[in-house]
Amino acid sequence: MEAVDLIRKKRNGGRLSQKELAYLIEGYLAGSIPDYQMAAFAMAVYFVGMEPAEITDLTLLMAHSGETLDLAEIRGIKVDKHSTGGVGDTTTLITAPLVASLGVPVAKMSGRSLGHTGGTVDKLESIPGYRVELTPKEFINQVNTIGVSIVAQTGQLAPADKLLYALRDVTATVESIPMIASSIMSKKIAAGADGFVLDVKTGTGAFMKTLPEAKELAETMVKIGTLAQKETTALVTDMNQPLGRAIGNALEVKEAILTLGGAGPVNLTELSLMLAAEMVLMARAAADREEARSLLREKLENGAALEKFGELIEAQGGNPRVIEDLTLLPQAEFEMAVKAEAAGYLKSIDPVSLGIAARQLGAGRKTKDEKVDSAVGIVLKKEVGQQVQKGETLAVLYANREKLLEKTMPLAASAFTIGTDQPEKAPLIKARITAKDV
């Protein structure tokens, strides 16, 4: 077997067997297959695509290319939630304690920010003392004790994916649905959960800009999960505007605390409830979605979900008093308001511009080694569809260097479009995809 023959076979539209894919992945990981051959293979996949069974073989090979987490010691059905990334997307911080407050175990590994999208680990690190790195034993013991843990992904999970992702990033082969799907699902499978709830974003602030693309990615990931014998459900959700009102690490933690206390933005609360209901249903802790939503809403209203978040923070070394006193979170020194330049209706808010603006203020990173400033970011004061007056505040920028505010203001202001007609409200959930649909 030679790599060049397998590249040719894929280029000509052939289907690679599990053995052939194993030869490529294992050879690349070992260094016997060079970057230039793997890049040619990635480009062949980009143009020709892959069949569902082939994508699943690739996913499982990458999932088992390094350490895998065995969660068998955790009692009950373990369900993991994954978002494809957006702006102001704080759902993990809300769904994890919310679902755990119903007695469903949540063992969650999360990533850091990159580009215009935020990372859950950076958000949690803005809580004074919170430890994002636990040993597998500590992680499992904590879930068995309090029902929830959120930690940073270990570099030992799916190392073949890490190598292939870095290669795709510099060879114009990122936008391949088979490879995006296998990249996401390999890490999920390696992390050991029994089932997955996927939040696939679509719109201007998402990786998948169009609904057909987002649906195709969602269907591909559900197929992979099903073929890998992991129950998988995907919701395709709107990312044409930021999900919540806060963009930035400590600001989003504050918003998550308010939401867990029943006082969060409507969109963020609704999507969190929908994702949490899917998790509860998959864990067999409710008869149907309506019962799951009702049980979860009760936990938001009676304080149990917020209390569980406090338990999570304390268990991982953080100060649990932040749930009662938001001033314990990092605070930025300077602020500046974005004002409406005309009266009318807020027609659109570009999430990418705001995500990049928040990164310029120090909330995100351009490279994986960059440090983030936990205190800084943007808080929206208006939503799409609302009426605004000239000079009214649309958003507030927060920074620890005054010059950064002035530098970032034009980009942040450009994110808001005001028109004379009230725009129609777009549905938050565009599609729900399960094994029955694929």
C-alpha cells in the first residue's frame, strides 16, 4: 500500500476502506507520510467528498489516535453538548449546571477562543481561582460527587485531528464538510460521552453561512454519531446576531449567572432550555421535550440551577460567592458607548464585526498562545427589531486601555444597521435533526 495510490483513488472518486484510511492516519501521525501527501489527500476530499461510512471510519481512527476518556465509572447516561461556535454563545455555562440540577451527569470538556468566537475555558478562567485542568480521576470523581464538571480539553485527545486541522488551516481545505464533521466528532467520541447534542450555528456569525450548508454539516455529524453507536441530535440555530447581550469572558459569565437566576436575555434563555431539554431527553430523565423543558424551567425559577453553578465553581477551586456578588468578577477600567447615528429600527447586528471588536479590546486571541483580558468586551443595549432614537446607546465597549476603545469604536459602530422598517423576527431554531432524519 502506498500513500500516492490512495490519494489517486480518492481524487478519482473512489471510496477508501477502513484499512486504507488507517494507513494514511497512522502514517501521518508517525511521520512516515509527509505534509505534502496529506495536503493532497485533504484537497482530494475537499473536491470529491466522502461517503457516510468512510467519514465515520476517519472519525473513529482520529478519535482513537491518542488517549480516550473512559467515563464508565460515572453513573447514568452521559450526554455532551457541542456548539460549532458563535458570538455571545454562553450556553455551555448555562446548560451544564441546569441539566446537572436535574440529576443528569454532565462531564464536559471545552476549548478556548480563536478568531471571532469565544471559548468556554477562557470564560471560566475569568472566575477567580477556577481550575480548568483536572486529572481524569478528579474529573470523574467530581461528576460522581456533584454531578457536573467543565474542564479544558487535553492535548492528548485525538492528536491526529490536531495535526490534520493545522494542515487544513494552511492549505485552503478547512471548508470541507466531511473533514469538519470528523474533526468535531473525533474529539467528542474520544471524550467518552454516551450521546451528543449538537448546536450547529448558521448565519453571518457562523462558520456555516447558509442554511443548506449548516443542515448538511448537522446531518453528517448525526450520521457519524449513529454509525458510531452514539445517540446524536443536532439543532440548527440562528447566528445572524449575537446570541446573548454580552461578548467577552467575565461579561458572559455575569450573563450566564443572570440567566441561571431566571433574569437572562430571552434568546439565550430559550436556546439554553432547548439544548438542555434535548440532553435531559437523551439521558432518559423526562418522558418528552415538553416535560423536560418544564422541569428545567422550574430549576431556573427556584434557584437550583444557579446553586449548582456555585457548587461547580467551588468544586474547581473558584470563589462561589460570584453568583451573589458579580463585582467579584474582573471589571474593566474604561468604557465607551456606541450611539445610534439615526432614528429607526435596528435592522441588523453583525456578530463577526462585534466578535473581532471584542478581540481587539483583548477578549479573544488571534493565535493560540495569546493571553486574553478577562474583564473586557462589549455589552449590547438593543436587539434586532427594536426601535431606537438618534443618540441612543446601542452598546457599551469595555477596555483596560483607553486607546483601545478609540481604535475599536469604528469597527463596533459599523456592526449596527438602522432602517425605517421593522425587520421580521427570525426563528431561533431552523431545524432539528435526529437519526430518523438521516
